[in-house]
Amino acid sequence: MPELPDISAYIHALESRILGQTLDHVRLTSVFVLRTVDPPVTAVEGRAVTGLRRVGKRIAIGVEGDIWLVIHLMIAGRLHWKPAGAKLAGRNALLALDFPNGSLVLTEAGSKRRASLHVVRGEPGLHEMDPGGVEVFAADLDRFRSALTRENRTLKRALTDPRILSGVGNAYSDEILHAARLSPVTLTQKLKIKEWDRLFASTRAVLTDWTERLKAEAGKTFPQKVTAFRPEFAVHGKFGQPCPRCARPVQRIRYADNETNYCPACQTGGKVLADRSLSRLLGSDWPRTLDELEALKRK
């Protein structure tokens, strides 16, 4: 799912293309993508774009009359900039916003239709779209810590809960925790003062670094290959590959459709965290350390 740096890059690319432009027409190929009826989607046609903003992991496009189109890409949704009036070819093309200078097209890979478009009025409507998580760049350390300790959650779950922290998901939470040298399963209410300092600084640093990188790329060409798996990442999607800090192999915890990637040597004191499926299979034979894991592989 596109996260804060990816959404920021999309908005940066759109500012030069649609800000001030008239939204001529909205084309929908799927009845499921539009989740609101009032105001009707036709209410935005013929109005100029007046603003762009991020609402959590959503992209909000404002037009004259204080009406907003709020796009949530979910996991497989992506935006594309096409020539004006481009055909919506293929089953993955769900939506087009037509401007005089081009068309913004929403696609979604796979058979599940999770991406969505909401049309809302003004700040109250945008507020309803916001899950309420703290904006890390608008918060100080005390507010950040207060939000994450409201419930005693694991760091991984706290960082990725949109009601707690805005714009962070599976990929960047892995990178943040690696940078902070913290275990993904540490409970928030167990962190020490110095660990909070590292977590807050790392959250800001990782999001700043990747936002600047992706916006620089978006300044050259429209972001077409938004992905949660980037070669420059330290640990996310790097299972079995060497940690860039210590060269020990990156490990993972798999659950449902997601996985958490981490470095045992840098983050968990050498402990290999139990993978739900494999630990159930291996039981007491589950390796507790990297050395035990390597020995198991050699058998």
C-alpha cells in the first residue's frame, strides 16, 4: 500500500499537472470504486482544481466550491498520467479524471476491488476521511509517545495503525524500526527514554529521506512504479539478504498477506522471532538465535 512518501510523491507530480486546471469529466468503469452519492461525482465536473493534500494514506483533490475527491489506493491501486481522453482499456482501469492537458487514471491490479473514490464537501468531509493518526512532522516527541502508548501494542502494530500514526504502513515501519535498532515486537509501554528518542528521530529521518527521494524522481517523471519493495531498502522485502549494517541475514515474521522484516543482530539481541506458521510446525525445535537458525539450515 502506498505510504506517506509515495503519496507525497504523487501529490508533488500532480501539482504541476492539474493545479489550476479544469476537471472536464469523470469517467468510471466500476460502480464499486465510488463510495459516496452526495455530492454526486458530476458536481466536480467543469470546476478548476484549487488544492491537493494528503489525508492519511489518501490523496485529496479539491475543486472550486470546496468539493473534494478523495482517492484511497489501498494495496494494489496506482495512479497514471495519460494523454487527454485516454481509453480505459483492460479490467484494471477503474477511473479517469479528464483535464485539458491529460487524464489521471486509477488502476487496480488483481480481482479484489478495494481502491475507492469519495466525493465530500469541505473540511468536515475531509475530517471524516481521516483515521485520526498523529502527523509525525506536526508532533513533538511527547505527543508522538503519548499516541503510541495510549494502548500497549507492539511497535510494529502501533506504527502501522492509521488511528495512531498517519501515513505509515508495512514497508516504512520495517525501515523505521531497523534504523532505530528496535524489535518489532517490543511493547510500546516498555520502551525506555533513549529508545523513544531513537524511534522518534528514526521515524522522521526515514520518512524525510524517502519523501525527498521520491519527490525528486516525481519531479522528472510521473510515478508509474510505486512499490513497497525498493532495492535501497535496508530490510523490508530483504528476507535472507545481508543487513546493510551488520551483514547478518534479514529475517521475517509472516502473517496473513503481510510480513515483518528485521535484523536479529541489530534489533532483537540476536533472537530469531517466531514465525507463526513455521514455529507451529517446528514447535520446540524453533531456532531461538541466528546461530541455531544457521545450524538448522546446514542439517
